[in-house]
Amino acid sequence: MTSSAASNARGPTGVVSITTDYGLADGFVAACHGVIARLAPEMRIIDVTHLVPPGNVRRGATVLAQTVPHLPSGVHVAVVDPGVGTTRRGVALATPGGLLVGPDNGLLLDAAEALGGVTGTVELTNPRWLASRVSATFHGRDVFAPVAARLALGAPLAQAGPPVDPTTLVRLPDPVVRREPDGFVAEVLTVDHFGNVQLAAPADLLAPLPARLLVRPEPDQPVQAADGGERELAAVHGRTFADVPVGALVAHVDSAGKVALSVNGGHAVDLLGAIPGTLLRVRVMASLDADPRHAEETSTVESCRSG
């Protein structure tokens, strides 16, 4: 980003969103709200979530990226920051759809892509934009919140600090997604409040598969299941939860356009034992798979729609 481009980059006014792993039991979120309100009393603040598992940058990045396209154009603060107080940079990213503020640890880049891609980046080093005393452990309050407020009021991005080469930004490893002759293997991205298991697989990997499917973790994968995840479970390729009977497993495309595994009236995470990072194999159920291990699941599948 050139200096002239940075000087012309201004944050859309009126909205700041906040995504953190701060939880709701302490005053951390309120302190961030308070800093923004003192600098910009009329600013609208949208809380995305403060219940990202502590330090789980991948989960925070996923939630942020899947949410910001549906928010008003504004400044989006995200703080899931196990490296707070270290040499990791604080940054602000410009995109066609808004500005992103947070640590340079991979948290912001998926959201930046969802908003049209990074068009400029600065490091947050201007001491006049930060708290007079910056805590080594609370940059959400002392760095990111005051920067976001000033940007949302329309201050030029270049005033926040010097430009950064976007190619030097920290990136999270790409999640595993692999097409197979009879289906696909994909990493679990996240598990939501309802126990739905979201995979990194895009919709086009599920689209050609028939109604009768089998799902199991790949060998030696981390699972939380009494049987070690050794069972291969039957699932139906459906459109929504009610495409299967209560208690049955359905593979569908979720609201973010990813393949998800859900249980009608239940929690797929409990059935599968999968956790974020687990590799799951989804494959076509062939007639030779209909052995006693799958008898209960197969009867459920056969009661659902045909492929």
C-alpha cells in the first residue's frame, strides 16, 4: 500500500463490530465498549461473539469471516490473541467492504477475503492513537479499540502507522480438503452452539454424491468418542435437518456454503466425536457396506429420500 493510498483510506463511519475470546464473566468486553464510547459516543457497536474458545485463532477467524459479509460496512475489531505483548504486530487492513483491526496472527485474513481482499495494511504504532499506558496483556482495550474508534470516525488509515507489505502478514495453514473417488476428506472447521459439525469442504464436493453416505474420522485423528471414533456412521445427503428422522445424521450445505454434518433434534458432535481439526471422510455407501455394523443406520437412510 503506498503512502498516498493509505492517506486516502478512511473507515466507514457509524459502526464498529467486535469479536473476541474474552467471555462474558469479566469486564473485558465492557472496557472495550467504554473506550470506543468515550472517543465516539454516537458509534453503533455490534458484538459478534465473545465466546470464541480462549486462544482459538482458527475458530475466531472462521466466525469473523462468515459474519462480516452480513454486517454494515464499518470497522471490525477481532481479538483472539495468545501472542499479546510479544513481537507480533497489531495491524489494520483495508478492504473494499470495510476495515479490520486486530493482531497479525492470521485472525483477520479470511474476513478480509470475504470483504473483497486486502487493499492496504498498516501497523498500529502511532502512540497518539493508543492508550496513554498500553498494558502488555490487554491490547483489545488499549490498542485495537481506540484505533477502531478513530477509523470509524473517518480518520485516515495512514495516521495509524506505517504501511505493511500484505505478503508479510501471518496466515493460518489452509484447512485440509481432499477429493476422493468415492467422496471426500475434509477438516472440521468448527462446531457451533447446536452441535453441528462444519467441514472445510465447499458445497460442490457434496453436490454430486447420492443420498446414502458413510462418515468416519480418518485413522489416528483426535476425537472425543467412547469408541475412539472407529464406527463408520450412515448419513443422508439432504438439504436441511428435517430431511432425516429425529436422531439421524444428515450431510448438507450450511448457511456459510460449507458442508456440515447435523443430527435432527440432536448434536452431531456427540455422535461423531469430532473436534476442530479432525479429518472426516465422507463417502458413498455401497451395497457391500450394508453389514451388521451399519444395520441400524442403514435402515434409517433407507427411510429417507432416494438419490
